[in-house]
Amino acid sequence: MDRDTRNAAIAAAVILVGFGIVAFYMPTLMLAAGEASPIIGGILAVAFVLAFFGVFWLRGRSKRNGNGEE
């Protein structure tokens, strides 16, 4: 395993663990936000899912641009 592959694996693991912790507490967060407004609870859930895919999309985009490919 070369240095770039190892760094990518470490970054992916950190991102997955971070999102895993947030996902574990997501029901509590949604219930707390839902007490103020059910719409806010729904927005929180949608934002979490979009952020999960957005992080990997941004990472892939930055790696592609960093290598000179477009």
C-alpha cells in the first residue's frame, strides 16, 4: 500500500466514523429538533444524508483536480 492509498483509506475511515457517531445520535437530534418544528427535524435528516454524500463528492473532486485531470 503506497502513501496516497493509505492516506485515502485513513481519511475515509475518519469520515465514516464521524458520520457513524452523528448517525447514532440522529434520532435524539431529530426528536429534539422536532419538538420545535417537525419541518426542522425533517430538514436535519435531509441535511445529514446530503452531507454524507457531499463530503465524498468534494473529496473525489479535489483529488481529481489535484492530479491535473478534469
